[in-house]
Amino acid sequence: MTQIIFEHVVKRFGSVTAVNDVTLTVGDGEFVALLGPSGCGKTTTLRLIAGLEFADEGRILIGERDVTRLPPRARDVAMVFQDYALYPHMTILENIGYPLKVRGVGKQERTERVAEVAQQLQIGDLLDRRPGQISGGQQQRASVARAVVHQALCFLFDEPLSNLDAQLRLEARAFLKHLQHELGVTTVYVTHDQAEAMALADRIVIMNYGRVMQIGAPLEVYRRPANTFVASFIGSPPMNLLAGTIDLARGLFRLNGQEPGIDLSALFGRLNGKLTDGQTITLGVRPEHLTPQVEPSPGAIPAQVYAVQPMGGEVLIVVRVAGKLVSVRLFRDEPPDLPHEIWLVPDLNVSYAYDADGNLLQ
Amino acid sequence: MERKHAIFPARVGIIFLTPAILFVIVFLLYPFVRVFLLSFTNQTLLGTTAPNPEFVGLDNYRHLFNPDRWMRLGEFGSALKITTQFVVGSALIGQAGMGMLIAWAFYRKRGVLREVVFTLVILAWIIPETVVAFTWVAFLDWEFGTLNSVLETVGLGRPDWLFERPLQSIILFNSWRGTAFSMLLFSGALETIPPSYVETAEVVGATAWQKFRDIFFPLLRGHILTDLILITLWTFNVFTPFLLTGGGPAKRTEVVSIYTYRTAFMGRHEFGKGSSIAVVMMLINLGLALIYLASIRRRRAT
């Protein structure tokens, strides 16, 4: 049973608070992705687990053990770095076997265990090469093999795929997910790529400025972003955010005070009692929840077509709404024939309202 | 094919080179040839062999390597032995060892302490030779020296350093004096090691010694070799110990450079003999330099 628990953890670098009161639990065998823009504190959070940084406040537990003050080697974790950190002067065999060597495992057993793991990771025939003599994808596998070989309590990944080209990255992603399922080892994975986090993780922790913005299963955070930061970070293209004021009595939403208002009474009804007349809110709608039509109607948002992009299995239409660019996604291969002026009907069952601070109204 | 674009026509290049070539000829090539020729004569500054030196063949060299007497104090063999002890003690162990320890202690650390230590070590290196030599004479002085004052206060007696332990004194002096080079070279080399290499080792549980043995040492091997050869070369030729001990007492600190100086420029001013020592030293230096160049070339190739 390896849980990783953060209790109100704070880490400061000088005047910068890199990790600000983070509390979270990574369950046994769970794959959790730490996601956010650069400088959001995700890598620091990972390094706090590894013991490469020490928390200024709060507690960190791995398994049942309080490791807050323990050095890295007392924590029994395995980490994979972005640059793989394979030692150029060692063969792949020696690299993968290094954690075992450090722990005093004999040469015979070391070679056997490395060979076994290497076989599993399909790099069995590269063991006598040096890191400089194998491809980036193979290096990545070798560094994962080094993490796997010593049967640590948990895996920590620091953007392990960002040095790979797009094609290899997709391959490595599937491979990592498969491997983690097979081994069932608790895993914390840092990435700035929301698609990677969505594809891999059981749960995603989205961070910004050292704070946790939302924790949830991939679909949960995709469907119901807890705030406008998450809404604008998850999804490609992200959720459309439209600011405007509300006329509660008539059930209308006015973008920049534009007339006529858009009928949002269905949404307002759901938020009964949470809204005040004249309040400024942000309407959040996913691109796939906007349906274009050529005639106006009470619930439709007027828009001008900006660019139509056929993507193969879907069509991405970028339109201008009250001066802002808004994305519309249609799941069809042929681009529709649209006039310049169109109207967009949001699916209000899956659209959300955010208050002036960007927090979800519910 | 890559075409080479010259900035200047070759003729202009030759004009630029001329001053340097002239200096090299006048101050390096000519003296070298002169010393080489002198080493086969019995030329002295004074006496009958001053105006009319005779060609003596390999006599000077035979004298240097005369197996009956060359290991006596004040002879060439003894000077070579003392030089070797001096090089091993002050350069290889003192300078390289301390340089590595300091560089390693401050690896990836910033702060006041690092700045202070680095500044002091570098200061010891850049202060003019005569100045540091005389501060050390003052420091080690039997009666008024700082070291003895301190030692006596804590009850450790009052040894006469330059008389009782002359070789150890100049080794200590030269270690202190020249650690900066090794320290700077190693700390620069350490910076080139990606932090993730060390962090990986830390996470898998390596101890400080394991990190040094398995990661730092193999990755720094080339730099260490470069450093050792260079400081050996420099220490081999260094003359500063003369300012502390004058080669004494009883020639116990007479390194080869002092031996050469004493032979050629003191006493009977035996230029011929002195020249032969200079030629042998030159050959040893050449050997070290060739090893150094070969090691650099091999490092580039890999």
C-alpha cells in the first residue's frame, strides 16, 4: 500500500512561494498527473516527494511513513527525469542496474534483474550499448527501466516525454500507461501538456502559481472545470469563455451589454438563487457544445465566421463573438457551407457560469 | 566542400605575424639553441674558460648522471628526487586534492561562504610571488611568526619550520599558493554535469562517496588528467621555494630549478653545466607537454 499524502505543504524559494498550501492524496496504485503552465509549482511538488527539495511547512507521507525531513535515499522512490539522466560513461546494462549496485545487489543478480526488466521494456538487445549510441525513444525506455528495476514504492516522472518528437511521444505515452497498469505502482507524473495528462492519468491535479486549482478525473475536469483557469487550460482548443452581464428578470445574458440579450433562462434556473441582477458572469462553453445556425433565435449568440479548418475527422470553425475569437467544433469531416453572419446555440445543459473571480457557480 | 574565406590576404597575415615571430626567435629560439650548444662546453663566467670555452662533448651530462654521486644532496639526482617529492606533495596531493575538495564542497551551492573561500584561494594565487614568499617567511618565522605564536598559545611548542621541516614547509606553501587553478578548473568542470545526473543518484540512494566514484570521477576524468599534467609542469619549474629556503638548509630543498640556478649563476658560474641541466629539464617538460597534448586530442576524439 503506497499512498502519497500532502498536508498543507508550502515551499518557498526566497520571496517566491513555489508550492502554496497544497493538500492532496495519491491513492495506492493510482496514476496522478500534475498539470500546469511552467512555474506553477508542479515540478517542485514532485521534487518534494523525491526529497530533492524540503518543505517549509506541512507534512509529506509516503506509505504510512512521514518523510517530510528524510533525505532522498531514505524515501525509496524512483524518478525519471526529462533528460533521462543516463550516465554517458556507463552501458545501458550498468545504467539500469545502477540503483541495484548502490544497494549492494551482487553482479550476478543485478544482470539477471536488469535483463528481465529490459526484456519487458523491449530494450533487451541494447544492454551493451552506451546512451549515446541509442535513439531518444530507447533512452527514454532505458531510464524508465532504471526506475522499474529497483521496485521502489512509487514512480515519479518529470516531463519524461517532452524530449521526444510528436510521433514517438504518442508511442511512449501508450507504453507508459500500459506499463503502469501492468505494474500497478503509485505514480506521480508532471507535465505541461494537458492532452498527455488527460490520456495517462487516473486523476489530474491542475496547478497555477503554486496552488491547486482543481483535482479530478480527466473527464470530470474536462466537463466541469472548477474555475476559468482550468477551463482555459484543459481542452484543445480550450473552453470558450464569454464575459457579460445578466438580466435576471428576463433571463437574458448580454455580451458587453449588447442588445438583444441571449436567452439563458435554462442555465439561470439551474443556478436559482445564486445570481443577482446585473451581475457580471463568464459563460463557459466547450467548442463541441456550440451549434451554428444561419437564422437568429432567442438563445443564439450572433457571430461572424473567421476561419474554417477541416481537421480530418472533425471541423474546427473559428468565429468572432463580440470582438473575441471563439472555437466551434463539429464532428464531421466535410466543412459546412456557412454565410459570414451566423448564430451559435450553446447546449446549456453542459455550459457553466463563472463569477467575477473565475469560480464556478453551481 | 566548405570554402574557406580568408579575412585578409596571406601577405597581410605575414605582416601581422612578424612581431610575434621575431620575439619568439630572439627570446626563445636563439637562447634555446645557445643553451643547447653551451651544454657541450665548459663555458664559465669567470676564469680561463670564460673567454676560451672548450668543447667537452657529453662530459656535462655524464657529470649529471654520474651514478657514484648523483644522489648526494646538492647533486642532480637528489634535486630530481626532491622535485618529485615537491611535485607529488604540493601539486598532485595539495593543489589538486584541495582544489577538488573545495570545488566538490561548493558544488551547486551559492552564497557568501563560497564567495569568501573562492576569493581567498584566488587571492593566494594572484598576489606576486615575492610578496607571498615573504609573507610566508614571516608566517613561519621561529621567533616572531604568526604560526608559532598560535602554536605556542595552545601549547604545541615552537618548531623552527624552515629549518626542521623545510621540504614540508615549501610543500605546504606551494599547495596554498596554487590551489586556485585546480579549484577553478574542477568547479567549472562540475558545472557541466547536468543536475539530473546527481539527483538520479541521490534518489536511488547513492552515498556521497558512491556519487563521487560512479558519477563525478568518471565524468571528470579528462579534466583531472589535464589538471594534473598542467600543475605538474608548472610545479616542476617553479622557483619560488628559493625565496623561502634558498634551497637549504644543507640543500635539503634544492629542487631542480634551484639546482640549475646555483650551478649557472652562483659560485663558479658554470654556464656549460647549467645549460646541460636546462636541456634535461626541457626534455622532461617536453615529455609532459606531449602527454598533455595527446590527452587533449584523445578527449576531443571521443
